[in-house]
Amino acid sequence: MDKNTKIYIVTFVLLILGYIYLESTKKQPVNWFPSYAAKHKIPYGTFVLEQELKNLFPSTQIKTVDIPPYIYLGDSTRVGTYFFADEALNFGDAEFLRLIEFVERGNDVFISTHGMDIDTLNFETERLVSKNLDEKVFFKLLNKAFKGKECSFDRPFSNQVFTKVDTLNTTILGITGYVNEANQRTEEGINFVKTSFGKGNFYLHTFPEVFTNYNILNAPNEQLAANILSYLREDLPILMDGYYKTGKSRITSPMQYVLGSKHLKWAYYMALIGILFFIVFEGKRKQRSIPIITPLKNQTIAFTRTIANMYFEKQEHKNIAEHQISYLLEFVRTKLHVPTTKMDATFYEYVSSRSGNSYEEVEKLFQFCDEIHLRNQITNEELIRLNKMIEKFKKTIQYGK
């Protein structure tokens, strides 16, 4: 290797190391992603909200619900105020029906989100647009206890208002709009309402940013958030939704975890650069010929067939069925990620939602498995029936109905 080549290599290495140092030490830009996740401390996370709720409601139980409302409210004994705050919320018809039944029993549901067309409650929303870019937005709660104070927000957002409300059962709690330089209102609409349903209430709000870290930590909006939260009942547990969150984290692979950490990411990049240099400088060396070693033949299938024929010839249908059920439970644990320690209605709902099979089919399959467990012997026809039910269950997961 001549002198010029060495100089080029050293210069290249120094440039790479300098770039890595600058990237790892530069100041990270502010992350304005609308997360609304309770564990996020970015401006649009709700970490501060969860901490402040404990101060605002010291004697009230506060619980985070990380499963869908449809499953959580399947237990009709649940009580509390179900609190939702996110950029967008899309409830299915069956799920929203459970929320309605939850409210009818005497509970409350608080929903804060942009855009809300709920036909069941006779509500519709649209975006309120300013006619002049210099106009400022305002928020105001109509309760006299708040003395008519108005708050504003210094960042752009989608300002939604209700265009249709159920006037017979609804109380208007807050409004929003725009004011010009002369402090005159140019646009105005309803953005916070309470509607009675059965023995409980729905609270619908169209400005979820008020509950984010940025707003609660910046005056005077922290008072607006506290005033809105004052409508929550202290005699009921507060159920904080953790399922419908834009920023809900899902680590799907080890690489996602590595690249999600600043220090692990740069360690990974430096390892790749080191491997590249090793290939460039060591790849020219001659290698000895590597002998070909024939791998051992896989006899697993042949062994399995031998054992299966032995059971079948001896008419040990019960043993075959027990093995099939064991493999089925292992399949549910590893592929559907559903624990099999307790097989009840909740277990059937989880398996049904994740496998694509109906609730009735799942219940029928596992109840038949329980019947086989309780018997000392089973017939050939019952073994065939069990096999067909398991194959149908797995085929639905792979190919759909």
C-alpha cells in the first residue's frame, strides 16, 4: 500500500468519525408529533395530564385501560368515567353501542377529539375557518363559576365546532371562535357539550390539544384544562383510555428497538462501518478451501408418522386427541399471543378477534376440547370431528373466511 492510499484512507476515516460525532452531539429538533400517549413527554404527549389528575382527584381511583373499550366494557359491572383524548377516534358500531350501554347504567364518557359525527347522539361537526390570517382563536367556558375567562392557543390546529346538537338533552358548556385586531368576534361555534343519556352523561369536546403537555405547562391554558376536568365526577373511578392513542408504541422487531434509541443506533452504525473496513482490508487474504459437510438428514417427519401410526393402530384415539389439543393451545399462545391458563368468555373474545373466527365457533371448539379431556376414551368419529374443527380454525387464520 503506497503513501497516497494510506493518506486517503486516514482522511476518509476521520471524515466518517467527524460526521458521527456531529450527528450524535447536535441538538435534536422539537418533536411536535400528536402522540397523546401518557408515557410521552413530548409537547403533544399527555404525561403531565396523568400526573395532574392525581393532584386534582386525590381520592379518586385513576386507571389506564390498554385494551379496546368493546372488550373492557364486556363486563357489565364496570363503573367510572371513561376518558378519551386523541387526534382522531373511530369507534365501531358495536363498540359505541357498549359505550352507550355503559352510560345508560349511570356512568360518564368524556371524548375529546377533532371531528365527531355521532348519529346515535344526533351530533355533527365541521371545521371553523378564520376569514383573516391575523385573527386569533379563543376558547371560553360558559359556566359562571369560571367568570367568562377566555384562553387562546399559539400554535396552528384544526378548530372544530358542533353544527348539530340534540337540543332536548344537551347542555352547552363551552364555545370557540376567532377575534380580529379590534377584539371583535368574527366566527363562533360550540366546542364543548354535555348530553344526558339514560342515567349517565356524554361529555363531547373538540380541542384535545388542551390536555397535552405543551398546553398544561403554558399559562393560561393550564387553567382551561383544569376547568374542563372539573366536570369529571369524584365519586367514580377515572378510566383513562390507553388503547386509542396516535402515538401508542408497538415494537415489532429487535431492529426497531435498536434504531429507536439514539445511543444504540450510533453503536449499530459504527459496527457496520467497522465490518465494512474489515471486508475491504481483510477480504483480499486467501482462504483455505472449506470442506463440504453434509448436514444430518431431518427424520422428524418420519418419526412423527411412525408414532402416529402406532397410536392409530392401537386405537388410542384419546392420546392422539390430547396431542392435537396440546398443539392447538401452543398455536394459540405463540401465533395469536393469547394466554391459555384460563379459558373463559374473555379468552374466547381475544381468540375470536385475533383469529378471524366467530365467537360461537371458538367457544364450540374449546368446549369440545374440554369434553374430550373429561373422557377416558373417544370414538374414531369424535377424533375425526376434532381434527376437522382444528383444521378449519387454522385455515381461517391463514386464508380468511
